[in-house]
Amino acid sequence: MAKNDQKTQDSAAKPELEFGRVWRYEQAPEATDHVTIAPRHELFVDGAWTKPKSGEHFATIDPATEKTLSEVAQAGDKDVDAAVKAAQRAFPKWKALSGEDRARYLFRIARILLERAREFAVLETLDNGKPIKETRDVDVPLAAQHFFYHAGWADKLDLLFPGQTPAPLGVVGQVIPWNFPLLMAAWKIAPALAAGNTVVLKPAETSPLTALRLCEVLQQAGLPPGVVNVITGDGRTGQALVRHPGLAKVAFTGSTEVGKEIQKAVAGRGVELTLELGGKAAHVVFEDAALDQAVEGVVRGIFFNQGHVCCAGSRLLVQESVHDLFVEKLQRRMARIRVGSPLDKNTDMGAIHSKAQLARIRELCAAGAEGGASMHQAACDLPGKGFWFPPTMFTGVSMSHRIAREEVFGPVLAVLTFRTPEEAVEKANNTSYGLSAGIWTDKGARILWCAERMKAGVVWNNTFNRFDAASPFGGFKESGFGREGGRQGMRAYVKLEGGLLPG
Ligand code: TAP
């Protein structure tokens, strides 16, 4: 182990796995920490595993070791077309099922996911680099919760939209990112199916394994062929999917840049669109807040999932009177964050997801230091292999710094100050994003005053990064539009016919 050594190796290593070999994690040699990974994965189209027409596959690696986990199919235009056609064929029958029958499938999927929770948690940790305690306690249970929750709506759509007749849209193309691969798949698939739509899902190139394993769960649950199709590939596959004329709706989560491209690609086609994009959330700490609790909230807000979180609290706005004390407390807390093997149950922060993401984090940190902000990094021993970055905080940051404006998508906190609530709100809103925000104060009236004025889709009070399937999630401005979760999330997957009430 070399201190803060972030050397990387060529990630295009040859696959080393044979079929059915048990993958063991070298740094955490517990015999129970294993999952079986096939050396090659095909596309899931029309309920069956299908080879890509091109015959091309690419490697997906463990970012903590840079070892190849498996090879995954590269779907081309013809594969995308076959997947959309399978979903089109399945749509009339799926739509015609009673809500109660659709709910039965969703409940079954949720139960099987929980039965296989350990396997999914380990697989997600291997393919993504996030700590096992997060995949075990957050990603997998929340993914199951989304299926349970939406199963509950499948036979109550009339109650959800009273006075109107909700109908499914058709085939939905869904493109998801790498930061919460299984959870994002569940967020997208569960409401779509509950409403009677069929799906073609494209997972991120660098973290496709849990979405593919979810297909096994769908098969186990007896989901009819073609209702969900999963096609793997890079950005070209996503591009071919969102441009396919057979789609009724596109749902995308990822970068603002790609979101804008997708918006152009679907413009004028009568395709419904929801975009959940980037963020640069302000985490506002007032002098009257319970500071020790706020420190925990700020740490959770930025270092959870290595900061690879669209709603991460990456801008800390702390009231000037408590700035020095709060920063000192944060530094002490950061020194106790355990960075290391993602499969170790004690690890707080795992590996950075990819070499490219590590390069972006380094670039933005270098820009912060060059711009005159002071960088504080927790001293920790980082493994020699894999992609790693220590918990990092910048003080002396101004709004003109790139680290205060751009989404780093890594474990990097930018600290700014404010004097009055008005200034806090003004600085919080001084961003092109509008996904989330956090407020720490002892005064209820101040929470309401700030929350009303903050232009963010989600505002957490005296907590941060809490998620629930019943709670709508989504942004304003360059963070996108449309909501996922809750009644609002279901609204994005139906068209409303008749009735006098607005949708
Ligand atoms: P994106 O490029 O936005 O990737 C998200 C998904 O879109 C992936 O499945 C991607 O495929 C696919 N995609 C890429 N180009 C596409 C296109 N032209 N049309 C349709 N689909 C396309 O994100 P990224 O490259 O993984 O990360 C880049 C930056 O985006 C990060 O540094 C971070 O700041 C931000 N990001 C934000 C979020 C959220 S949740 N807001 C999530 C991830 C990343 P590939 O995987 O093959 O590229």
C-alpha cells in the first residue's frame, strides 16, 4: 500500500474468468464474500439471452482492483431495433393484464430481489466499487422497495388519478448511469411496468452486471417475454435507443450534457421525456444548528457513494460565525473515514468508479488549488491498484471557482460562507443546477423560509441523502425535469384520458 498513491494500470486487461468460477475478493478473503459471475453476458431480448449481431463484447472491470469481471455484449442498431420490437409485441398483452396481475409480478420481483439481496450487494460492490455496507443497506433494499411500492399502485391507478382514465404510453426507452446501477434500473422499470408500459433499458457501459442479473430475477418471476429488455453497450447504444421511432417515452438519468443531446434527439417526435441530470447541491449550516449532527449530515452528503451522487451536498455554505469551528470538526471527522476494500464491511468509502472519473476529479481539484482555494485531504493509505481518491475539502472557495460551480461527482467538498439567511439562499440558488439542497438549523420557521426560496427539487432539513420510493425526486433548471417516485413519478408513465381534473 502506498500513501495516497493513485497509480492506475491499463484497464483493458484480458478476462481471467472461466464459466461459473467463483470470484473472490483478494483484499477481503472471507469465504462467504463471493458471487458467481459468468465470463460473458449477452443481451436480454424477448425474454432470452441473445448474442449481439456484431458479435462484439467489451470488458467490465472491478474499479478497486482493475481486474476484469466479465465481458458484456455491445448492442448495435439492429439489436436495439430487435429489443424495441420485442417490447412492442409484448405491449398489448401486458397492457391488457389487470392491474392486480401486473402487481403480482412486481411483488414477486421485489421478493426475489430480497431473497438474493446478498448476491446483488456483492455483485454491485464488485462492478461499481461502492462499499458493501451501502449496497447491502441502501442500494438493494431500496431497489426492492421500488418494486414493492409501485406494485401497490398497479391496481389503483384510478385512485391515483381520480376522475381520469390513466393509460400506459407504450414502449419506454430507459438509459441509466453507473452510480446506482441496480437502484436506477428499479427506479425506471418498476413504475413503467406498474402503469402497463413495456421497457428497453440500457445500463451504463461500466456497471452493467446487476441490471443483467436483474433479468434472471425477471425470468424467475415468470415475467412474460419482451416486457423488459436489457441491452448493454456504450453511448452509441444509448443514442440508437433514444432515436428509435418505436418509443413512446424516454427516461434518462445521467449527465446534463448527454441529457441536452437526448432532448434534441426526441424533439418534435411526440415522445414523452423525463431527464434526471446533474446537481451542485448547497448544504446550508446555520450557527444555531446542532453542529455535531450537521457534521455527520455533511459527511454523508458528500462522501456517501464516493460523492458519485447527483444530489450530493458538494457545496457547503456555513455561517461565517461558526466557519472555523465547523471546518475543524469536519477535518477531525474526515480523518476517521475508512477508505479501502469495498467488500470490507467496515469500509466507509470505496473505489472511484472509473479511470475517467478519477481523472475528472483530479482535474477539478487541481483547478481548485490553482485558483487559490486551500485543499485539505484526509491522510489515508490508498491501495496501489484500482482507482482511489481521499476524502477532500476545499476552504477559501469563492463562487467563481470551478469546484463551486461544476459537478465534480467525487468525494470533494467546497466550503463557502454566508452571513445572513438571504445571502445563504442567494448563494444556494446561484448555480445552473436545481436538484437538491440541505438546511441545518434549530429554527423551524427558518427551515420553511429557506425551503420556500430554494430552487431545488428536493430540500432536506436537518438530514441529507434520504430516499424513499413514495417521495418524488427530480430537479429544476439544468438538473432536468419530471419526477421519479411517488404519485408524480407514476404520472410520467401514463397518459390521462377524459375527466375534468388536471393531471
Ligand atoms: P453520461 O455520459 O451521461 O452517461 C449516462 C448514460 O447515458 C450511460 O448509460 C451512457 O452510456 C449513456 N449515453 C452516453 N452518451 C449517450 C447519448 N449520446 N445518447 C444516449 N445515451 C448516452 O454520464 P457519464 O459519462 O457516465 O458521466 C459523465 C459525468 O456525468 C460525470 O462526471 C458526472 O458529473 C455526470 N453524471 C451524472 C449522473 C447523475 S445521476 N446526474 C450520473 C452519472 C454521471 P455509457 O455508459 O456507455 O457512456
